[in-house]
Amino acid sequence: MYNLLAQTDGNGLAKRLAEAFPPPTIDWPSILPIALVVCTGIVALIVEMLRPRQNNNAIIGFSLVGLFFAGLSLTSQFASPDLESFGGMVLRDRFSLTIQLLVVMVTGLTILFSDGYLRAKRIPFGEFYPLVLWSASGAMMMASSKNLLMIFLGIEVLSISLYVLAGMSKTETKSEESALKYFLLGAFASAFLLYGIAFMYGATGSLHLDAIRSAWNPNDEAFRNMMLFGMGLMLFGLAFKAAFVPFHQWTPDVYQGAPTNVTAFMAAGSKIGAMAALWRLLSASTTNVDLGATFQSYWMPALFWIAILTMTVGNLVALVQKDVKRTLGYSSIAHAGYILVGILAHVNNPEKVGIGTTVFYLLSYSLMTIGAFAVVSLTAKNGKEGTRFEDLHGLWKRSPFAVGCLIVFVASLIGIPPTSGFFGKLMIFNDALASDLMPLAIVLAVNSVLSVYYYVGIAKAAFVDAEGARTPESAPMNLGLAATCLLCAGGIFAVVILFNPLMNWLVGAP
Amino acid sequence: MVTPALAILSLFTLGLLAPFLFALLPRHAGKLLCLPPAFWCGWFWSKTPASGQTWTSPWIPELGITFSFRLDGLASLFAILITGIGAMVLLYTEGYCGAKPGSGRLYGLLLLFLASMLGVVLADDAILLFLFWEATSVTSFLLIGFEHERANARRGAVQALMVTGGGGLALLAGLLVIVQQTGQGRISAWGPLAGDPLYLAMFALVAIGCFTKSAQFPFHFWLPNAMTAPTPVSAYLHSATMVKAGVYLLARLSGSLGGTEVWTWTLTLVGGATMLTGTLLALRQTDLKRLLAYSTVAALGTMVFVLARGGAEAASAFAAFVLAHALYKGALFLVAGAIDHTADSRDAFRLGGLWQRAPVLATASTLAGLGMMGVAPLAFLAKETLVDGLLSPPDVPSLIVFGVMAAGAVAIAGIVAFRPFFGKADPAIADGHKPDAPLLTGPAVLAVLGIVGGLTPTFVFERIGGPVAAAIGGGTDPHPWALWHGFGAPLAFSVGTLALGLAVYRAWPAWIARAAPWPSFGFDRAYDAGLRGTVSVARAFTRTIQNGRLRAYLQTTIATFLVLVTLAAVRWNPSPQIRLDTALPHEALLALAMLLAVLAAVRSVSRLAAVVTLGVVGFGVALTYALFGAPDLAMTQIAVETLTVILFVLTFYHLPRFARGSGTRTRAVDALLATGVGATMAAITLVASQRLLGTPISAHFAENSLAEAHGRNVVNVILVDYRGLDTLGEITVLSIAGLGVVALWTFGRRAAKGGSA
């Protein structure tokens, strides 16, 4: 560069520089939502230092406003054209915008019911809010890039905050245990993912998913092997984050041990991010048959079986759980399996099956999961929390509104019409049939029956009268929690009633 | 044709409002609530169309779901039954529950069910039909478990939901396959599907859905267990309407799926098996409601059996039987409930002599019982029409099966309809209270309709039989219903079965008194065993792989990884080329030293020794770098290695004493896994090294570093010039991390001081 400068006079410098280093296109609006969320986190942290000790309202207010503007900036870009900027590091398309919007929504819903719960648990740390916001920004990054390193960075940003959040209840061993387990296994999975990315880079010389797709060549054996190992290792890492069987074992332990509001965010936000990254990776890893064997013909069978295992094990093991959070943890594993079926259907037949199913299912799943965890968070009081089934006993008497909402969530988790859960399953089912994945559709149906048993158990527990209850009376309803329940339960029906306009708005006209 | 939607919507709303109405007027809720269904019954009766009428409005075009309703002969028959019997049952509920608190919920659920069931028979869109179908399953679940403080009510409810809900999903799958293949969500627009490549899948899935809902063999077991519901519910859902949904759908789809050998054989065999099972099992019961439940199973089998035959005549016979059965069986269920109310017992073996106490009830029961025996006009007509069909040409096996079922029905009718009133009473039966008017109206009206309907065959045929034949039989029935078919084979058959049935009835009390308890087998037990098996599999699963131990989790993960890689290697044979011949002696020596150090680290019993030997490995790696011309990398590695050892030693200070917690076996497994991972990673790296990308950039740096950057140390130039920005970033990160460490350090010391003070 000295050389470059030395040889040029003032006029030609800019031109020569531009030739030597072509400036990347910079499209600020496409990173504005993520930037807003990150900055909101920073602001929240500063507010945390300045606020009066007993009150988190200011932080919550700032966080929600920041999220609102992030959402606004996302929706305002719905009409903008697809675009890659920052040297191919940031991608704006419908999928990224929609997924980011979902993450923003999930974060908002979590924050809304968190304060009452954290107070009841005596862990009202203001740091919760910035951490959860940064974690959300990681999930948003995962959706908005086709660059493998950006996706990896997103995962790490998402996860590292979550490791801390999981251990937030410092007085409880199970919370600390869950944080440590999550961290160790998460780091393990990240290493796999990173190694896989390195392999991909080694094979193709690029970190961009499109370049990887076009580089596929099944006839060059050494090259094919490297790509396969790379793909395998990356899937390994992502399967960990998405909690597919047999990489799921951390899920129930961590979900049970972490504070309930963190679990809610983990189950929804983290899953959205992982699924979005998986969707990107898989849809970029499909090739045409012109070259001979397609890329997907190698990894599809493995994922096919993983989907079957995930659905079945998730539901089966949930049958014998005695803890509501653990049960919901297994249920989230099962739902991850359902979503995987939807993604595989898209990959198998991208012309017929678009992004609509995955987006709708993630939306509906987030609503019902956050709602369910929000109701479960009512069992915390005076720094104690019992989340076994019998701790829900008598909830019907104490907060009928919450139990009413819980029934909606449970019905939707089972997939009883006319809830969104039913339509989500219906769409996945339909897609699986449309893309010749009939066995997966059948396994999904069988599993839905299996799941009835334990979901009904959750609702039933809330109705049984409390006799000599072990736990103290549960926390009183607070405004934030009521709002979360109302939004989630209302949303479950609203997305069905407004299905058409909603999907047109979210994913564009079919 | 907006009216079907209006009917469903209004009744649904009424269901939501019913609890409030009950709270206001607990003594008259039934009388008031039965009026709207009664009105709609009249409306459907008056509107039976000759050909179907359709109403459509879009809903979710992406999934091809529309709000489509269709009213034709078949829909009309069921709509009349649903609303008419619904009205009677609502009225009856008033007498059955009185002003008992919580009955508002019962009224509400009954009405919600009524609306959903109406939706099933009126919907023309496949998915819409399924939505209503599931709604009937859910309301049925809630109604069976209405008295949820009883354990067997809860069990019956969950069982019914699992069986019908599971079948419902099969049905959904079947409907979706049809929708995908035809590209058409409207049921009325489906042509014959027999030629479709996926016909078998469609038929099997739809049939499973229908068979589970209609309690066909081998799914019949849930229906008797559902008798834990309050009697109005049993009468309505589990006899007159909901269980007929499966039969209805089979009839509805007989035009599309019917007419094939698979259809005929499956329906004949399943229907026949159900008839025999239901009849034989019914005779083993002494509880009035369970007797009726099993006989309902047999009747549902008959309906499926008739549908197997296809054609206008079978359709018309089907209509006659559905109508007759709904009337007499509904009446008998209501009578059973009234007996329970009057005598506080439902034991058919011990009850008797009730006619003095309840003469009106006895009359209604007699009339309905005559219907079930096939003697009362409408039922007689239905039976004659059925037998007519079986006789031309004579179908001997079917006649035998039907004969057994008919004779069984006669005997069961005797047991449930006559014995409690006219038999000898067991003195232990308590004196109860007299049934009041709302309790009597329902059975009386239904029983009388069964007589009147049969006396005006032409009129009823015009409203019911003809339109049904037109809707599903594909034409008009050449033989309109007639009460009197003349002296002939059908009459002889009727008389024969009647005589046989009466003989069984006479023998029954003696036989049931002596009969040994039923050996424990059957599908009910299979369901239990299945449930238990699932749970124990789940338990075993939890114990083995979800034990909470981090090491076990890592083991599973690593093992999965190894299995996958091995599978891939076997399948694609990547064959890494290991060329040992190029290795020089000192390289081999180095590798050996590192290997030995690893082994020593693993085997070491002291932490310090382990770390030191591990350090040997690290320095070996550094030496390798140096040997292959990367001295800078070697230096870095040495620095890092030294730092790691120091950090390790620092950490040891805080750790408890070293102890071996694991046995030989676990250590062996660990060794296996560790070796496996090591070998795999080595193999993968070897595979990777076979591919070289592009040309190394080092030559470019070596050439240009002096010319462009005026530096003689190439590494330095790369670090501070070519990749200056990267280095800056790294330095920043390092500084921040350092600051963090300092902060933590001071904070920790301050906290420790505070703690001690």
C-alpha cells in the first residue's frame, strides 16, 4: 500500500484505490434491525446502572421500544428488493426479514412477562434484558446471511448470552448445572460446526453458501469427500442447537434448570435461529441432477432418519415426565422434528413447497410455547419455584384466566383445530405429501396421537384441586404476564382467522 | 343456501350461551334450549332436496380450504336425526340433571357437539369436514369425562380420544392424499378414484378413520368404556349421532372410493366381524348401558356391512336402517337412564317389575324394544328391505351373519326393554322416585316416531329413502319402501330370527347366572398393554440416555458421530492415501514420542504428570511445525503450550484430590470412543489434505514484501501491513479480554475480603 500511495498523485488515488479494493455495497437499512436490537441492549445496560434499584420498568420500557422500532424497520423493508451487501456478509430477503420479525416478536413477548417472574424468584437482575436482547440479535444474524462465518457468529452471539442467562438463578444448583451443561455441550457443538465450515472452505475456497452450491461436483472424489465431511460436521453442530435426536440430551436438563422465562426464550428464539440457519444451509445445499448424484442425495437420508427419531423420541420420553418444564422441553424436541419435516419437504420440492410452512409453524410454535412457559412461570413465589405437575394443582382456582389460556396453548400444541397448531401441522403434513415424504407424514401423525396423552396431562394438572400443596401459593397474576398470555392465546386464533392476509404480508403472495 | 352455515353458527353460539341460560333459569333450561334444534329439525325435514345444493366461500386458498356446505339427501337424513334427537336429548337432560350445579356445562357441551356434528354432515370441503370431525372427538372427550372425579370416566375419555383422534389423523391423511391427487378440496367434485395409483392408500387411511369413529372391529372397545358418560350423552353421541359419523363418511365417499373389490371385501368383513363381536359381547353384559353399547356396535357393523354392497337399493335400505336404529336405540338409551333414575340400578339381571312404578316409561320401552326386535313398523320395514337385498341373489354367509345379529338384537331387546319392566324384581332393588315429564318425553316421542314412520312408508321414503338413494346410490331405488312385502323369504327370515332371539332371551338369565367370568383378553386390554408398553419404553429410554450425566451425553454424541462417519465411509469409501514410505526416520521418531506421551498422559495417576506429558505432545507439535518450515508457528505453539501448562497448574491448586471415579468398564468404553474419534479425525484430515486449492500466496508475499512494504521480515510485514486491520482487531480483543481478567481478579479479591470481614 505504501507503494500504491507513492506512485500516485492526488487525482488518480481514489480511482486506483477503487480498482485495487472495490468498495463493497453497503446497505445500511439491511442491518438496521440488528443494530437497533444490539444498541437497545447497550442502552438497557446503561439504564440498568442509572435506574432506581427496585424498579426494572425503565429497562423494560426501553427494551420494548427498541424492539418495536426494530420490528418497524423490518416491516418497512418488506417491499424492498432482495439484496446482499457488506461484501456478501448480509443478506436481505423475505425469509431473513420474516425470521427476524419472529425473533423480535418472541423477544418482546418474553420480556413482557419476565419481570413478575424474576421478582417472584428474587432474581430481578436488570442484566437479564440486555442479555436477552443481544441473544436475540444473534438469532437475527443467523437468518440474515448466506455467509457461513456470519451464521457461526450469530450462533455464538445467541448462545453465549444464553449460557449466562441459564445460570442466572445463582442460588439454585440446577440453574448453575444447566448453565454449565449448556456451555460445555454448546462449545462442543460449536467446535464441530466450525470444523465443518473449515472443511467447506477448504473444499470450495468460499464461505458463501451460493458458491458452495455451485462448487458441488460429485465426480471429483477428494472434493466430494471433503464437502460431505464438512456438511456432516456442520449439520452436527446445527442439530445440536436445534435439539434434534440424538443431539438433544442437553435440552430437558437445561430447560428444566434455567429460569422459566429464559427457557421460554430458549425454546422459541433460539429454535427460530437454529431452524433459520438450517433452512438456509439445506436449501443452499441442493443441487441439480445434471452433474450426477445431487448433494442432497447424500445428506437427505440421514436427516430423514433424524426427523423420525426426533419426533418419536421427543414424544415418547415426554410421556413419563413428572416436571412440566421438562415435558415442554421434550415437546419442543418433538416440534423441532415437525419443523424439520417441513424444511425437508421444502428442500425436496422447492417449486411446490415454499417458505410459508416453516414461517407459519415457527410463528405458531413460538406463540404456544412462550404462552405455556409464561403460565408455568406462575408457580414461582418467594424465591421458590416448583414446576412438577402437582405444583400446578389448584391453579384453576387462583388464576382462571391463565388456566384458560393454558388450555388454548395445550390444544394448539396437540394440534386440535381450529388452533394455529393444527393448521401448522396440516401444512407440514400437506407439504410432506407434496414432496414424496409420505413416511415422515405418517410418523408425524402417529406422534401427534402420542402427544395427546402428556399434553392433556398438563391441562389436567391445572384443574386438579390442590390438596396439601407442597409449594406456597403461586404468584399473583401481573399485568405483563396477563398481556403475554392474552397476546399468545389471541394470536393462536388470530393467525388462523387472518391466515390469508397474514401470510401474504409475511411471505408474499404465493 | 347460506342456511346450513347459519344453522351451525346459531347452534354453536347457543352452546356458548347455554351455561349462562342455565344459571338464569336452571329448572327450564332444557325446555328452552331444545327449541332451536327442534326448529332446525323441522327446517331440514321440509327442505330435503332432490339433488344436492351447495354453498361456497373461500377461506385459505393456499391450502385449498373453502367454507363449502352441501345439503343433499344423505346430509339431510343425518341433519334431521342430529337436530331432532338432539332436541329430545336436551329436554331429557333437564329431567336427568335437574338443577344440579354444573349442568350448564353439560348443556353447553351437548350443543357444541350438536353444532359440530351438523358441520360434519353438511361440510363439503374435505378439511372443513375434518375440522368438525375433530370437534366432535373433542366434545365427545369432554362429555365422556364429564364426571371427571371418577377414574374410569377419565380413562374412558382419554381412550376414546386416543382411538378416535388417532383414527382422525389417518382420516386427515387420507383426505389430504385425495385432495392432492384430485387437486380438488370439494368432496362433491371428487369423481370415482378407483383408478388412482394411490387408491389403496386413500381407502385404507379413510377407512381407518371411519372404523375408529364408528367403533368397528377391532376398534370397538372404546365405545362400551365411553358409557361412563352421563346417559343423555350416551344416548346422543354414542348411539344416535357421533358414532354414525364414520358410517356417514363411508356412505358419503362410497361414490368416490366404493365399487372396488377392496371396498366390498373390507367393508363386508369388518362389518360382519363387528356385527358378530357386538352381538356376542352384548349378551355377556348385565349393565343396561353396556348391553346397549355393544348392541350399538353390532348395529354400526350392520350399516358398514350394507354400505359394502353399493347401489341404490342398498342406499335406500341403509337409510331405513339408520333412521330406525337412531329412533329405537336413542329411545332405549333414554329409557335406561330413566330406569337408573327411578330404581338407582342399571343391572339388567336384577331389575324387574318396574311397569307399575313407571307405566309411561314401560310403554315407551316396549315400543322401542319392539323396534329393536324388528317388529315395530319402521324397523320391520328396514329389516325386510335389508333381507330383500341379501336374498337377491341369495348370499348365504351374509344371511347367516345377519341372522345372528338380528336374533341377538331380539334377545338384547328383550333383556333391556322388557325384563326391567315385566320381569321378576330382585327385592334388593331400592324403591326410587318416579320419572317426571321431561324424562319421559324423549323416549316416548322417539318410540312413537318409530311406529308412525313405519305406518307411512311412502311419505317417509319420499323425504328420506329416495333422496339418500339419489345422493349415494347413484340413482332411484326401484322398490320404494313398503311395510308389507308379502309372504316370502324375507318374512320367513324375520320370523326365524325372532324365534331364535326369543329362545336366547329365555335362556339368558340362567346362562348369565352360571357363566364363568370372561377370560381376560380383548382389544381393551391390548390398548392398556400398548399404553403400558409405550410408557415402559419411554422409562427405559430416559434411564439409559437421559440420565443427566454430562459424560453420557458426550458419549452418545460422539458415538453417533462415529457411527455416521463409519456408515459414510463404508458407503463412499473415501480411501485416504497414507504414504508411510516418504516419512523420514526423525519424523517417525517424533510421532512415536508424541504417541507415547499421549498414552502416558492417559495412564497417569497424578494430575501434574498428566499435564507434563500432555505438554510433551504440545512441544512435539511445535517441533513438527519447525520441521515443516513454519518456525513462527512453532514459536507460537511453544508459547501457548507453556502458558497452558502454567494455567493448568494454577487451576490444580483449587481442585480436590485426584481420584479415579470410574471403573474398568467405563474406562474401556471411554478408551474405545476416544480412539475412535482420534482415528476418525485423523482420517478426515488425511482426506482433506488430498485436495489442494489454488496456489499458495506465500510466494507472492516473499517477493513483494520488500518492494511494496519495505520490510525484510516477511512474517512481520504480513502481520502489521498486509493484514494490519486483522491484527488491530486481534490486539483490541486481547486488550479487552485482559481488562476483563483484571476486573474479575480485583472483584474476586474484593469479594473475598468482604466475605472474610
